[in-house]
Amino acid sequence: DKLLARPRFYSTLIEILKTSKINFDLLPFTNDIWCRDYMPIQASMNRFIQFVYQPSYLQNKKWIHTQTDPTLACDHIQIRPEESKLKLDGGNIIKGRTWAILTDKVFSENKHLTRKQIMTQLEEIFQVNIIIIPKEPYEMTGHADGILRYYNADTVLINQYSKNALTEFQIKLKKVLKSAGIATIDVPYSPKTGN
């Protein structure tokens, strides 16, 4: 119900959902509009995983009040997730049919475990190939969903940054994806219209 505090966005979103004949409801017991980050991740058709939601970027006086405990929201919509002890935001998981892509922030958020332990847990949870990409420099959340999106079984859409911005990062990102057998389609970051 935090969307109600953004009336212009809310009314536009509701109109699009109604026009598209998509049923919706407001999710109660939340402190934030980004439910993708704190709600359980769907690992398969009837299997949901709840990760520990304590992102480093919210652990200060300014933002801690926005951290949602998803337990009450899950109870309300009758989702009974399996619980993982991994600290992980849903925005850092892009799932395909045979793979899941996360940024390397998953390692810094779970320093009490080795990289191998983290990878093993992720592979057991998702039953797919886990692909770790670098997190975008200077981006506070460290989420994969700000870098790329699922397109099809072997392709992702990625941000096409300006020619001089984050060149080293872009090269490393594409190299990791290519070595994992994932093709990329660049999407302009700030497209110019009328050309």
C-alpha cells in the first residue's frame, strides 16, 4: 500500500492493469514499494524461497524504516516459502529456465560463507546453472535487475551505457555472459527519439 503515497504513478499503473485486464490487489504490511526485493523468489511452479532480507544499503538511520519483514505479507497472500539463510535481495536474481544470474554482491553480503558454499546453496535452491556477474560500480543496491533482463533461454537484454561510461565493467560483464553461453542484446540507456 506504499504505492498510494505516489498518486500519479499509482493511477497510471492501475489504468494500465485494468486496460490489460490484469487482476491486482495491494500488498499489506510493507514499508517499501520494491516487493521484488523482499518477497520470496519463485524457484519453480509451486516452490518459493524466502531469503534473508537485510540489504547493506538499508542498514542506516535514514533507510532502516523502509526495510520490510515479508512474513506478514506472505501470510496474507497465503505463500508458505522455504527459508534460506542466505542474505539476498530478489532484485539480485534474474532467472532463466536453465540459469540464474546474480551479481558478486551475494558474496559480500554473506561473508560468513565461502564462495563455494554460497554457489552450492544457490545451485541446490534453484537447480540451475548459477552465473555471477560483476556488480555495477557506484550502484548502491548491487542488483542484477538494474543491469540486465531475461529475453529468452540463451539471451539477456543489457544496458548499453554511453561509450565512455563504465567501459571496463561492460567488457567484463559481456565476457562473463559469453563464457556462460548467454548472448546479449544492448538496449540504449538514454535513446534519442526522432532520428
